[in-house]
Amino acid sequence: MIREDFFSELWKRERIREHLGDLVGLRFHRGLVFSLKKISRTAPFLYNAGREFALASFKSEERISLQEAIREIKEIFEKEKVGIVEIIEMGNENCKIAVRESATAHGVRAGERVCHFIAGFVAGYVEARTGLEVDVRETRCAAEGNERCEFEIFGSEASFAKFLAGEL
């Protein structure tokens, strides 16, 4: 059984591996992600894995705004070489972002959307940092031949109303 603080501890260390550094090649990353997708045959498995990873890693009692959470995701994704995040639309009840050079999808021709783990990570991160329960839907994917991956972040009207009222 993995320790409860395992994921949050990953982010506290400046460097994990002494000689090789902390980056892993895209071939290995994609091999892992696509093998899991093939075995599970379902996108929800990878989405839930990404969500749980972010929730376990970044759960905090300190609440920040949706805009601040997206800014932090942008920083994490660029530092960890996941992709380059761009904000397409930022509203009170939803948000749309794009990820260029996605570690999962850029240069891949899968003919379908493949960034389920990334979508789940974004959902979990937003929830962990804002308290707002959201779903994230990938609406365009580079693996389908698009220039970039796009994600819509949305929650229930009731959840957003509580968030905007400062109740979360």
C-alpha cells in the first residue's frame, strides 16, 4: 500500500534522482500511458488516475481562485515538460485552456483523443487548490491531427455559485 503522503512528498524534493535527473523520455512516458489505455480500454481509468494524482499531491486547506489555479498548472506543466498551457477563455462558470506540445499527444497520430490523464490532472488540481469540483473535457487533441489539445473546465452551477460566494 502506498503511503498517504507519497504523492505530496514527490513535489517537495528539488531533485529525485542524483545522476540521471528527473526527466524521463517521451517514448517511455507514452509507452506507459498507451499501455495502460490498451489494458484498461477506457479513458475514465486514466482520467481518474490523473485526478487522484493531483488531489493527493496538492490537497490544501488554503483556497485560491480558478485563475490562480490555472496559472499554477501552467507553471507545473512547463517545469515538468508536460506541455505549454494557454488560456483560451476564463469565465465565472467555465474555463478553456489549450496545451501545446503535449507530452502525451504531440506528434502522435492516434486518430482519437488521448490526453485523459492530463484532463484528470487538471480536474484534480483545480479541486485540490480551489475546493471547486469540476470536470474537464478534452475537446480537441493533437493526436487527432489538431494543432494543439484543448480542454474545457466546467462545474455545476451550484458548485460555481458556492465558489464565487466564498463558501468553498
